[in-house]
Amino acid sequence: MPQRSDQRTREEFADDLTETLRDDSTEQETDSSSFVQRARNRAASIFSPRVFLYALVVLGSAGFAGNAFIPLPVLDNLAGLVGVFAGAFLLGLAVERSTVLESAAAGAVAAGLTALLGNLALTAFGDAGVPLAMFGAGTGLLAGALGAYFGGDLRNGLTADI
């Protein structure tokens, strides 16, 4: 029967800790497939392509809806960013794991493409296309990241024990 931590001696704790560290960090594996599998698992825990695609659809739709339904005649791109923020907020609120990285990338793609295609004449006939797309992507990245962060923060606050 395992002992409680307050009943264990320092030597037993040190032996268990040494075994744990030896198992995780000093064991050398020669099989490259296990290295690839571990790298895939770590990459999937950081950035999920499936969540990115969902975020791209949600944030793109929310940006389009923001441009279509929020009446800001001069600042129409700002309305799209409000939509991207709202979509990322809802995504962060709905998904249990953190979606900040996926939402930031999807917001950058959605807002960058919106800025590029929304000013197609400047893109095609002027030299303002690339800087405009980069500015749109940067603001979309910020809107997506902040929306997902605040949505996840609200979800954590609503589900935490008092």
C-alpha cells in the first residue's frame, strides 16, 4: 500500500524522484519512430490543425458578418476586426483547451485576406497591397489572440470553484 507523502522518509522520496527522472530524461531511445510520435504529440498539444480550421471558419464568418452588419461607413475594416474578436471570444468560451494560438493564426489569415481582397484596386495597381495585407494580418492576429484569451478567461472564471 502506498504511503502518504507526510509519512514517507526523505530517502524514499529521493529514490522515487530519481527513478522518475531517470525514466523520463536519461533513457535514450534509438527508435526514430518514437521520437517522431513524441514530436507529433507535443506539436498537437501546442497547435491543433483541426481547431485552426474551425477557428478559420468561425473567425472568417464572424469577420464577414461584422463587415456586413455593423454600420461603420469609414471604418469598415474595424467592423471586421470587431467580428473577428467576437468570433474568437466565442471560440475561447466554447472550447475547453486554450485556443489562443489557433485563433491568432486564423485571425491573421482572415483579416489579412479581408484587407487584401477589400482593397483589390490598391493591391493590383499600386504598391500598397503587401503593407496593407500585413497590417490587416497583424491586427487580425491581435484581435484573434485577445478574443480567445478573454473568452477562455471568462470560461475559467465561470467554471472555477469559489
